[in-house]
Amino acid sequence: MSASRLPPAIFLMGPTASGKTALAVSLVERFPLEIISVDSALVYRGMDIGTAKPDAATLARAPHHLLDIRDPTEAYSAAAFCDDARRLMADITARGRVPLLVGGTMLYFRALLQGLDDLPRADAALRTQLEAEAAARGWPALHAELAAIDPATAARLAPNDSQRIGRALEIFRLSGKPMSALLDRTQADLPYRVLQLALIPSDRAVLHQRIADRFDAMLAEGLLDELKSLRQAYALSPDLPSMRAVGYRQAWACLDGEISLDELRETGIAATRQLAKRQLTWLRSWPDAVELDSLAEDLEARATTRVERHLQT
């Protein structure tokens, strides 16, 4: 099928606190769109405050797919996301509507476009070995090892990003090939005409202030109490993917007495800023992205024009 005859879809990508949800809701109220969340933390039940999950009023205006589909004790992978997203996109298209994929988990977007078939499955024994190495040498040392074999992947990871460093080293040791090379291989094409909108703030300082304000709001709304309740309801550990999410990792340390409330705020904001930096690094080199200034007064109008043109093609 030629590209012009493929059904339309829209990606709305951006760093944390860039206003993706507000813009997505506005677009849903103008066009026949359905939102699919592209966020590795929003999939977890009970993790509402620390993930800035859309509230009931927002979801009433614009329902989201792929929220609250896993318990926080469970894993959720890019491969699982691709399976879920492709199924939902087909369902939405069959209903005569258009999928709007919204989020900041850039690996999920990339996996959906390019596939992950060449990535080896997780290996529990190897991951245990890597964690033991990290305990002995520190994650920065493993990050340096990764930089020697896969500089492209290492360049976008913080030296203490244990989850992603571990996965990248796991892939190399299992396959003998760097993750960046495997991700560059084109897999089965996504059978849609995709408009890829990237929200990129013109002023990083404004984004940083939004991040600080939002983290303060999370603390005021009861992030620590939410995590206490989750720890009582589930057999959680700090090594689970859900508990390694930004905000929850720092809140766990605070509840365990490892850091003070002031340190929780400081480290939580710093970690969120690092997350935004990684997301922007992905977006600035993203092929075919249509960049929109997330701080522009006419953002909604500009996005509306782009979407309208895409749907009329």
C-alpha cells in the first residue's frame, strides 16, 4: 500500500512537564482522535501522584488507553507496549477514528516505528551478575564499560541509570552487538501515515521551573503517603522497574530514612530534570519530527493546523 493510502496516526512526544496531556486533550476535543499513552510508569495501578497520571476529570474529557494495566510488582517491556499499541491502533482505526500516541518514553516510540525483534530477551541470571558487578564496582564503572562498547547508548544515559545501563550491557553480552546498532535495524514498518509532533521548549529554564513546581505539588498531594500505601498493598522492592521510576525511587529512600524530606525534594527535582534532558536528547535527533515550541502562546493553534492538514491528506 502506498504511503498516501495508509491510515493516519499521530505521535505527540515531549519531555516531562512540557504540556503534552493538555495539548492532547485539546486535540481530542477537536478531532476524531483516541489517546494511547506512551509512558512506562503510567501503566502501573496505584501510581497516580508520582506519575502525574491524568485525573478523573481529564480522563472523562479524553479517555486514555494503556493506563493502569499492570500491578507495580509486574514488568512491562517495550515489546509488550508494541503489541498493545499495534492492537489498539488497529481497533481505533477500525472504528473510523485516529490513534493519538502521547508520552515521553522515547524507546517505546522508537520500538513501535522500528521494531525490537533483534533485541535478546531479558536474562535473569545475567542481570543478577550485572547487579553484583555494580554492587562491587558501582554503576558509573559499568557506564564507563558501556561507553567503550556502545558510545551512542552510553551518551544518552546518566552514569547511575542502573536499569538502562544494565539492559544495554545485557544486550551486548547476550548478542555481542551494541544496542544502538540493533535498534538501527529497520523492522516491520508501522502501517500508518504518522505525523510526529515533538514539543521542545524554547527556554530550558522555564521547563526546569515547571518540573520543580510539579514535584512540589506531588509532595503536597501526598507522594510519600501514596508510596506507603503501595508498599503495604504489594510485595515491592526498590529494584522493581515500577519503583525505579523517577520520584518513587527518591521517595523510597526517604521512607527508609536514607534521605531527608528536603533531600527528597532536591534529588527528585534533579532526577526529573535529568529525565527531561534525556528525552530532549532523543527528540533533537528524531527523524521526521515536527518541532513545536511547547512554551509558545499559539502552540494549540500550530498543533491544530498540523493535525488538520495531516487528517485531510
